[in-house]
Amino acid sequence: LCLMVFQDGEWYQQKNGDYRVPVVFDNLIHQKKIPPMAAIFINPGVFEDKGQDGKARSNRSFEYDTLSPQYAEFLEKEMLPVAVEKAGEAKASLRTDAAGRGICGISSGGICAFTAAWQRPDLFSKVLSHVGSFTNIRGGDVYPGLIRKAEKKPIRVFLQAGANDLDNQHGHWPLANHQMAAALRFAQYDYRFEMGVGGHSGKHGGAILPESMLWLWR
């Protein structure tokens, strides 16, 4: 089986959510439009001690927005072995080559997906970013410059963004995604950029998820 990893996995697997990945996968696999595929739906960590508001504190930004190999290595050393074990229990096996693996996320999960493949193209060859936060939350606005100057990496990238996305102290999301697309084009990557009219949500990305999967796994 090929494999896709989804950050904020709870959102992506919801039966009544914007993405409904299990339904989309089942349909596309049944129609033989994508290869047989498994998915990992993973949520960011939370701290045992709660914040002043009484809610659990999330480790999401540290995990997703940090520009280092740490998250990819976490997947490699801790999550992928669990997936291999679970697949074995179901009498299946997972591909271990990067060509058989993709990674996806929304917002900070989107830049996380790109970082994982950028840092470890030996693990992931396909990136799907929904309204990706390629802004200065933790320095992610440097990517367009890095892409232009670095040796081209063997990754395929699908970017979805919205013209009415966020504009705040961290940056301008639509502009950041335009800059990413321009850099990928300049560096001659296999990429696709879909700019809609929506905001910071999963509506557009969910609507074109089947099309996105067909393009990524063609």
C-alpha cells in the first residue's frame, strides 16, 4: 500500500467535515484512479498541565511551524513503525520508498507537510498543502528564497490557497502562497497552485481533494 500522512488528522477524517478523506480514498481506490493506499491521521500533542483558561495546551505550532527535520524524524521513528505494525495485523504491507508516500496538512499543518518533504525527501515525495502558513510564525516565510537557491529536490507539490485568507502580524497568507508558487515555478518543480476566493478554511481544499489526489498520484 502507498501511504498518506495527514496532520490535524481528526479534521481530515471527519465523516461530515470538509475533507472526508476515508470516503474520498475509498471512492478513488475503487475507481482505480489512485493506487491502493493507507492513511495516518495524526493530531498534534497536548500538554498534561492546562493553561490559565483551563484548556489543554497544544504543542501544534512547535511541531508544525518549526523549520527543522524534527517532525519528519518523529514520523520516521515513532509513527511509521506503528503504521507498519497495524498494516501487518491487517495482513497488508506499506511501501517504504518515498515515491509511495505523501504528506498533507492545513494551515500550519500545510507548511509542516512541506517541511517534512523538504527536509526528508527520502521519506516523502508528495506534498498537499491547504491554505499553508508559509508566513513568519516561526520563520516559514524564508521558504521561497530557499527554494530558489537550493538544489532541486525530488518532491511534487500541490498548493491550495484562498484570496481572502489571513493577513496578520505573521504575514499575508495569499501573498505567501503566491511567493511559494513563484519559487517552485522558477526552480522548475513539479507543482500545481490553485488559488480560490475563500478564507482560512477547508472548504475549497475539501472540494478539490479528489482532483488534488489524482494530480499528486498520477
